[in-house]
Amino acid sequence: MAIDKGMGIKLPSNTRTKVNVPGQQGQIEQIQGSLQQQQNQQPVEITQTEDGGAEIDFDPGAMAPQGGEQHDDNLAEFLEDDILNEIGSNIVEEYTENKSSRQDWEDSYTKGLDLLGFKYENRSEPFQGASGATHPVLAEAVTQFQSLAYKELLPASGPVRTQVIGKVDDARELQAERVKEYMNYQLMVNMKEYEPEFDQMLFNLPLAGSTFKKVYYDSILGRCVSKFIPAEELVVPYNATSLEDADNITHSIRMTGNELLKYQVNGFYRDVDLIPMTDDPSAIEEKKNRIMGVNTDMSEVHTLLECHCELDIEGFEDLTPEGEATGIKLPYIVTVDDGTGTVLSIRRNFDAQDPLRVRRDYFVHFKFLP
């Protein structure tokens, strides 16, 4: 095989850039020497194989994504469309499977909401005009639990208490007092949603058996927030014993087109066009709205799936000190449009200085029973 050094051919975009050369050492050395003289025209990478041959890559950087070096970068901005489509499709498929696996729980929860007795129904069974009243014993028990738990968890002095670990002296006690005052200010004054949504969470806890709070930094508000997440909006594999053991955690988020646009302009999501879908609430949400007499007509709404999962993404693999890919999946937060499967963001979900790549947890799980 001979290569004309003076040709200066520019390869078309659809031309193969890798060539396997059979194992004849003399030919390999000849090719390598010839190609090294052309490196000023085009970079070439030569890797010798175990059988004595060689693999020649005329464009070694063709498949490597450009960008994403900053730890908090949105990696979806630097990946090819085919990779993004595959990731988005897998996220939506896993979410659908996990949600279907807990259908029995959703049916039981929906039927149990009728036992609150908040809405009177005119019944025709077992006969016309039968009483539609429900004894409010369940509602009373829920309200009593809510009031007692609120008094214990949100006292007038604030929910945060501090304890000095180790040697106790005046300086450390004063420091602990300052930390307590600052944290209580953050929760009860700065984070305006903390108290009302915590109160709402306590009412839902005995009904659903599990509720969640999501604590994170909101780039639009410019501060930390603590949001109440109902159990029907957070989906995990049904066989997971805890959030720490779950392979993936998916938060279903509804937002209007204007809210989505704010995050896109802010750079949090990719600037792609999405078609708003007609809101399709779950059976649990429909039951809650009917009991409260609320008609949530959101004709233009986007349902986003924020999945906390582990992925092995080409170009951003876990590497050994020698630079070889290990194949280990790393924690990411992937946000996908539920209607189209379009990936809006992919962000690393571990600390930049953490050698173990431990997943950062944003959800707090409250259990009614152990």
C-alpha cells in the first residue's frame, strides 16, 4: 500500500476514516512514516493491534464531543442527535414501566380519597336516593396527625436545632447558636414556600404513606427552595427499598410554556422548540381536583421528566488514570420532554472533587410507617 504525500486529499464527510492494516511490520512502519509527514495537513492516529496489524484513524477527534469540560455544563449541548434520541427514548420507556408497576397502589390511593368524606355524592346504588355521606373519621385522624406533627416539627422558635459535637466551650456554643439562627432564618423567612408546603406535606403523608420534599437551588429565583412533591409525581422502580437504592428517580414536572422559556433563556435547558401538550392528569390528581372542586384547565402545558440516573455517555466516560474507559456508569440528571422524548439537559450529579462519584440526593423521603 502506497500513500502519495503530495496529493493533499480532503476526505468527504461520509468517507471511512479508519483503516485496518494486516500484520506486516515493514508495511506498517512504511505507512506510519509516510503518515507522520502528513500530520501538518491532517492529524492521524495509529494504533497497533494484537495480531500485528494496525488501525489508522485519519480523524481521531471526529467522534469526540467538543465542550463539556466544565463540571456544571449542560452536556446535551455537545452530544450528537442520535445519542440524545437514544437517551431520551430510554428515559421515557423506563418511566412508563416504573409507573405501570405501581398501578395497584395508585388504584388503592384513588379509592381511599373517597373515604375522606369531603364531597357528598348523590347515589343511585344500592337504590335511588341512597345516602352519599361518608363518616369523617379518616379526615379527623389525618387532621389530628397533621396538627401534632406540625407542632413538633415546626415550633415557633424554628425547626433547626444545633448540637456541639466534641469539646464544648463558650465560643463553640455561640457559633452553634449563630448557625441555628441563620438556618431558621433561611427556612422560615428566605424560603417562603417552606412552611406552607411542609404543612401540606404533613396532611398528605398519612393518606399516601409516603411523601417527598425536593431541596435544590433554583436558578430563576436565585435561592434555595424546598418543594413538596406528592408521591404520585415521583416515580422509582417498585422494587426499590429506598431512594438511595433506586437505580433511577424520575420527577414528573408540569410547567407552562412561559416557565419553560425562562429556563431556556437562562441557559438551564437547551433552546429547542417543544410543542405544548394538553394536560393529562393522573387518576389520583383527577380525584383530588374533583374533591376540592378545582378545574385545572391547562391547555398548553409541558410535562418534563427529570430523571436522576446513571449513564455511560460516549465522550464523557469514567476513565482510569491511564485514560482508558472503565465502562462504569456515572450519576447524571437528565431532563426529557415526556411528549416528544427531546432531551433538554444532561448534567453531572456528583461533586467535581469526589473521587468516588457519589450521587447527590435532592429528595427527602417522609414515611408514615417504617
